[in-house]
Amino acid sequence: MTAGSPPDAGGSWWRAGPRVWSDRILIASAFTYSAGWGAGSLVVLLGLFFWEWRRGEPVWQRTALDRPIVIFLCVLLISSLWSEWRWKALSGMVHVVVGGFIGLRAVTLAFLRDETFATRMLRVWAVGGGIIGGVAVLTSALGIGVPDGRVHLGIGSNGVGTVLAVAGVLLLGVFAMESGRRKVFACAGVSAGVLGLALTLSRGGWLGAAIGTATLVMLVPWRRLAVCGLVALLVVAAASPLILTRAHATQSTRLGETLDTEGIRSRPAIWRTVPRILAGHVLLGIGFTAFPLAYRRVVPEAVPLDLFPHAHNIFLSFLAETGVAGLGAFIGVLAAAVAAMWRWHTAGHPGSPDRIVSASALAALAALLGHQLVDVTLFGVHIAVALVYFMALGAAGDLRRRSGVVG
């Protein structure tokens, strides 16, 4: 195999070897996720795992993430067993373990087999996001599926906001490393994604997109991004009548919700319940995924309103559900993943495609986590597929920079 070429490449497209098909399936799963269907992506990964296992592929590849992940899972198990909602917590944990294992394993092995895998995967992921942005614009223009003035597409406006915030940052990265006609398509994708994000009215999505874009600008020379950013702003400005017409009433309502810090549905009001939920469970929390149940107990007025809110902040969610120990373990996993991604990034030559790919992955992860500061779509809608993929790319990129690891 020559450097940079897919394994078992050669011959017709259909006659490619099983490893090439494994990579193609993984890349298709990234497209499935970018289309807002995290569960479908997980099903693809599960099928891929059993197929590769029967062919004798490695069950696991050791990386710098192993120890933090084991610590995190041990804390999660103890917290779940300690919880009064034991079976709910354990079922949530099983979901995380299965999805995390097959996702990390598959993406890590694929990137170690082929150094072009990350580029191809993120490019397809970005394309999927651009398509979803276009669909969001089209459905809004036709008035389809926007009863409250917001684009939902079956996964909720905030769920679509997560998809478009991450994909928009990836598309900016694609614009920075492409040339010619592909550059034009990438810029069109960014414009569609930004306009679609505006039509969701997802405040968290905009926060994530801003954080991700700022991260990318710090890692990639801004001159490579400026033209595309300017075009996207002009497109949004030109489409502002559509945005304002479709969502005027909803915008006023959501602005009031943003400014309201006391209403039962406001995020600050939900955040203030965390100390009460955590009382007596400081170390291990109330149990993974049990926040809605505990919330209704400490806020009785939520019962007649049929409210089952999540914590609207990923870190407060882990604090309430898994305690100080779980939050510390979760932050440890994130820190290890970001450190691995940073080592991957700094190992590349300045201005090289690999450097831009790693910067795009880091920036997209920042966009994903930025949105989770005011939402928990990561688990509620997208079953953490994106987080697992970025962690795996960082772990494999970190291994690739070491001599003698990749054969």
C-alpha cells in the first residue's frame, strides 16, 4: 500500500477489498449522522463491528484515551448501581458503552489503516450538513413542518442546530483546504448551513457555531476563511425578510424566554435546581439520565405542566446525574481527547492539508461542546455519535504522529 492510498484499493469501485468497504460504510455513517439521524449511524456501526469481527479485524486499538475512559465507565457504573432509578441509569450506561465502544474502535482503526480517512470522512460529513441546511431553507420557504416558525426536521430545532453548527464549521474547514470548483461548493454549503441555522432559531446552535468558528480562525489563517464568511453573511442578510416573516412571533417569544431568568421553563431556573437535586448525592449523583425524574420531585409545579426537562448544560447534567466524581471523570475524558487532537494538530506542517483537517475537527468539537453549554442535544437527540467520532479521530491522529505505529 502506498502512503495516502486507501487499503486494498485498485480495480473497479465495486470490486474494492473489504477494508475499503469498511471505510466507505464508516464515512456513510458520518453522512447519516450529519443528516440528523444518530440512531441510524449507530445501527450502521453495530453492523460494521460484527462484520469486521467475523473477518478477524482487531477488537480494539489502544490509545491515550483508554485510561480516562475506563475511569469514567467505572464511575458511571458505581453511580448507576447506587441510584434509586438503578435500571434507568444502567440502561443509559449500556447505551453509552455500546455506542462508544463500536464508534471509537471503528473510526480509530480506519484512520490508522489509511491516512486519508479523516479528510474523506469530514468532507462527507460537511456535505451532509450542507444538504440539511438546504433542506431546512426549502422546507421553511414552503412552510412545511414549521408550525411555530422554526425548522424542526423531525429532531427538533435545537437538534438541527447542533447538526448545522458542527457541519458549518467543517464546511469552513473544507473551504480552506479545497481549490477551484470545490471551493465554490463548500462556500455554498456554508451559506446554506448558516441560513438553515438562522431558520431554526436555535440560540444554542448559534453559540456553538460562534465558538467553533472562533476556534477555527485561531488555528487556520483567517485569510483562507474570510471570503466564505463574508459570502455567508451576505446570504443571511439577503434572506432576512424570509427569516423575519416566518418566525416573527416565535422570535419575540424566545427573546422573552432568553431574558426571563425566573420562569419555570427558563434555563437559569432549571440550573438553579441542580444543588437541590444533588443534595445527599454529591459524590455519585442521582443516576445517569435520571435528571428529569429528580427535577419533577424538587419542582412539584412541573408535574401539572408535564415538564420533563434536561439540565440544559452538559456539565451540570453530569454533575447532577453522576456527582462530583462523574463530572470529574467526564472532564478527564474530554481533556484527554482534546490533548490527543492537539498533538495530532501540532504534528502537521503549518499550512498542510493534515493541519487544516485536524484544526477543523478541533473546531467542530468546540462547536459541539459549545452548544452543550445551554442544551444537552448530545445525548437527548444525537446519542453522542459526533463526540465519539471526534474523540476517535484525535486518538488515531495522535497515534499516527508516532513512528512505528502505522504499518
